[in-house]
Amino acid sequence: MNSVKFNDYSAFKDILNKSKNIIVLTGAGVSAESGIPIFRGSGGLWRKYKATSLATPEAFHANPGLVWEFYHYRRTVAFAASPNKAHLALARYEAECKKLGKQFTIITQNVDGLHHKAGAENVIELHGSLRKVRCTSCKKVEVNLDNPICEILKNRGDPSADEKNLPPIAKDELPKCKECGKLLRPHIVWFGENLEGHVLSQAQNLVESCDLCLIVGTSSIVYPAAAFGQIVAERGQPVAEFNLNEEPAQDMFNFHFSGPCGTTLPIALG
Ligand code: BJW
Ligand code: ZN
């Protein structure tokens, strides 16, 4: 039976130095110190809604104006945010790996673009990106950094606004596809939707071939990402978790570093 080593930086560094194909799965916790709210717990509310209840195709179908307001707010926060010490430590380590001929890939569940902003190049965005939109009809995907993305969303999205005082937003006022004129949506993977096939298989290949896996700032409850660490551990390869929580998500992981990852990761990768 494997026993988890707690905050053992020296034993972790021995393994890190020997590894040649490293993956890092990141979640909302890696961006928390950049001021991006996490999904679960007290930070996961926007107005009276749980963030996870708005991130569904059903919510968008029922009220696209409300869901676009929520995403307008998220885009505004993410576009203004700066990478923190955890993003920067990962990007620095990627550059070191490149020099040493090692493979290093960040697989992120985040949609905020902060790994790229920190300078990381080898990043797989599992759940899409706030920087992209997709047509609900012709499915064309494009980068769109306009903010607001359409006139009606100007001055909307305030999380503390009282909805009783806000006029509802009609569907035909929302952003439209330049090709076919139909409604655009955020290019984000919502609950119950499949991840993009090529993105998922790229991530799965790395999960099957890596010799070290870091799990950073994720509650490890949303699949398929939640299974990645477990799959690596079942193959007998080391897994190291970095989380505010004191306890590991899985007792089959080898290392657990508790505390803000803006503090723990720079030590572990330094
Ligand atoms: C810190 C910190 C600091 C804080 N330092 N740490 C198998 C079994 C059961 C269910 C399923 C299954 N397969 C699929 C499902 C259904 C579903 C699912 O997993 N549900 C579970 C809830 C049970 N999965 C899906 O629907 C996926 N699709 C799919 O698999 O398709 C096939 C299929 C469909 C249906 C049935 C079966 C198969 C799609 C998932 C898409 C997830 N989308 C979201 C919303 C994106 C939209 C957006 O961003 O606007 O992605 S949900 C939300 O959760 C978001 C996140 O990426 C994701 C993960 O959350 P994360 O990152 O872990 O955040 P938190 O808040 O949960 O945790 C933060 C952590 O950080 C905490 O642990 C803190 O302690 C820590 N922390 N500060 C270090 N400073
Ligand atoms: Zn279109």
C-alpha cells in the first residue's frame, strides 16, 4: 500500500529531476491567487446562481441572455487578470524542460488563458476558452476578445446587481455569427457536453505515457479530468498534488503539498 508523503519537497525534487515526461493538471485553484473565483465553495456563486448551474446547455437554452451576462462578467475578470506565482513557476519550469529536452505539458481545466499569459506554450485547454466563441448553428469557432462582445452586454454582468431592476436581454440582441447570423455561444465545455475529441485524446495519450503527474488546485470531482491522476497512479507512476486542502483527493497519490500553490509550486519547482 502506497503512503502519501506530506510536504516532502526534497523527495519530490529527486523524482522531478529524474522525470522526462511531466504533465500538470490544473484547476481553478491555480488561478485563485489571480482573483478568479473558484467553482465550488463560497466563491462559486454569481448573484443567486451556482456557477456550475449556469455552465450547462440547458441554462443557455432557457435563458441565453442570463448566461451571456455571466460569461461577460467572467471574460471581463479573466481579460484583466494577471498570472500569479504558480502560473509563472510552471511557465519557467516548462522553459527549463525545453532546454533539457524533457517533455512538459500543462493540461488545464481553466478557461481563463492565464497559463498562456504567463508564457507557457505547451498548454491543453480541456474545457475550452473564454477567448473563443462558437456558432450554435454552423459551429464555426473563432477568437473574440471584444469586450463587451455586443452592445447590450455593456454595463451588465455585475454579480451584485438586483435582477428585478434589470431589463431582460432578448436573444436577437446577443452576439451573432459573422458567417450565418445565428446566435454565438462561449466556446466552453458545459456539463453533459463532450470534450473536443482531439483535445481529449491528446490529454489521454499524455496521461498514458507520462512518468510524473502534478495535480494543482482542483477538487478532482469533474470527469474526465478527475480520473487522470488516478490512471497515472494505477500505472505505478508518481503523482503529486498541490492544494489548499490538507488531505489528498486520493490516497494512492505519492505526494501532497498543502497551502496556496502560489507558495508551494515555486518551492517544488525551484
Ligand atoms: C487551491 C487554491 C490555491 C483553491 N492553491 N489550491 C463519470 C462519472 C460521473 C459523472 C460523469 C462522468 N463522466 C462525465 C460525467 C458528467 C460530468 C461530471 O464530471 N460531473 C461530476 C460533477 C460528477 N462531466 C461532464 O459533463 C464532462 N463531459 C463529459 O464527460 O462528456 C461525456 C459524458 C457526459 C455526460 C455523462 C457521461 C459522459 C464535461 C465537464 C465540463 C466541466 N465544465 C466546467 C464549467 C466550465 C465552464 C466555465 O468555466 O465557465 O468546468 S464545471 C467546472 O468544474 C469547470 C472546472 O474546469 C471544473 C473543475 O473544477 P475545479 O477546477 O476542480 O474547481 P473547484 O472550484 O471545484 O476546485 C478548486 C480547488 O482548488 C479546490 O480543491 C480548492 O481547495 C483548491 N484551491 N485555492 C491551491 N490558492
Ligand atoms: Zn454560424
